[in-house]
Amino acid sequence: MKKHYSFFGILLAVLVFMGQGCILLGGNNTNTSGPAGMFVSTDKGENWQPISSMPTTDGVKSLSGVSVFKLIEDINDSKALYWASRQHGLYYSFDDGKSWRQADSEFKAGFVRAIAVHPKDKCKIYASNGRQVFKTDDCMRSWTEVFFEARPSDSITSLSFDPFSSSTIYLTENNGDMLKSVDEGTSWAVAYRFGGYVR
């Protein structure tokens, strides 16, 4: 009887931890459809309200037609949010999403596939359009390319900082490669090959 409890305990632990993993291997992306824009709930998800306004010099613009691919929160500032869209570039908010601004130059339009915010410097941000990785040191006023994927069949799927070494950043690709830079993106090397889609 004790063996059965041990087996089910291990099985439950495996299901919980594997289900909560941050790396997904294999499988296909699943797309869902529904209203675009950003929404917020203040009653544990019972009701949702749109928060997709962007002040401009011509008045407040609605972003209700802009899709959300990823939403990234700055770990050092819970009011700072980064909205990666599928077609309209990168948006950011420094007031909990109440209002949004759009990043300039490279991320004014297009698919933003990945974003990583430096764990110690909120103005140092890395973002990818799937082919290139760009870095900003000045809170998105200017961007510099730090990586380019030359193989047409491969694309970048995610970016992440090492939580124990803030100068180390990782990127993953749809071919299963995980690349690592220990100098904030100046040089890159393959750290591991998973052999399948990695996200």
C-alpha cells in the first residue's frame, strides 16, 4: 500500500512540475481567436474591462484592434508592462496598463516574438522580431541589433535573462537550439540543442 502512495505522489509531482515548466518542447503553437486589445479584471476574472487606450498628440487612440501575443511584466516594477503584438509592434505602459505608448523605430510595427527586461536595469530591454534581437539601453529611445538569424527556416522564439547572472541572456529558436550570451548580447554560442521546437 505504501508503494502505491509513493508512486501516486511521484506521479502527481511530475504532472504538477512538468505542467508548470517554462520551456515547452515539441508540439505546435495553438492560436485562439477573440476580441483583441488589453483587458483587466478586478474581481478575480468574473468581469473584464478593456484598457487599450494610447494618448497621442491627436487625442486618445484605441488599441482595441491590436492583438496580444505576449505580455511581459518588469520584475522590478510591477507597474511596467510590455505588450508584444502580432502585427502592430511593441507597446509599453508604466501605469499598470491604464495607458499605453508605442516603441519607436524597429518595433513601431510588425510581429514582436520575444521580450526580456534586464533584472537590474529597467531601461535595458531586449526584443526580437523572430529574425533579429535588438537591445536598448535607454528605455526604448534607440535600439541596436545584437543578433541576426541568417537561416531562413529558423526563427527566434524566446529571450530570457539568467536570474543569477544579469549579464547572461538566453535565446531559443524553433529548430531546438538554445543560444547563450555572457556579455549582454555582444557574442553568442549554442548552449544546448533540444532537437525540437523550443519556446
